[in-house]
Amino acid sequence: MVEKVYITKTYLPPIEEYIEYLRGIWDRTQLTNNGPLTRELEDRLKAIFQIKHVFFVSNGTLALQIAIKALDLQGEILTTPFSHVATSSSIVWENCQPVFVDIDQRVDEFG
């Protein structure tokens, strides 16, 4: 018999692999806001990618806003019209203007 594969079923690894992490979280009662697991992951990513800074944020909207501020972007910012409204909203919230662009299929790669 062929085992069923559930496309929408969440994969969860064996609970035994996470019990120690959960105990630490329960002992510290710190789930977010620069907790030790967050700092450990940031440090590992910095080492892997050989970079100085990694900064976790809670969503892509904040990431875009921080990038706009860090790059000191002003005026018009090109973006796709085929994205979540938060993409253009983050641009507007940073006092810039989204300019929606898309490819033109009539133009080939040499034209």
C-alpha cells in the first residue's frame, strides 16, 4: 500500500528534538525580544554569511521600512503591482512614492 502524502499537513520533527529548547523557553519565560535563541541564530547567520550585522524583525513590512531608512531612499521607488499591499504601503509610510513597473513581453532580451 502506498503511503498518503498530505500536501497541506504541517511537518513536525520528533518532539524529543525540541524538549530541551522548550524547557529553556519555559524557564526563561522569554519568547521574543532579543532572547537567547534569537541571538544565537543571529550569531550563527553572521558567521555563515561572514557579515557584521543581522537584525530580525517580525514581518516583511518592517524589513522594507528599515531598508528604506537605512539606504536613505527618497522620492520614487520602483516596485511590482503584483505584491501584497504592505509592499507599497511600507514605501508610502516612509514618505516615498511607489512606482509600479512590470515587464513588457513585446520586448525580447536583445530589444
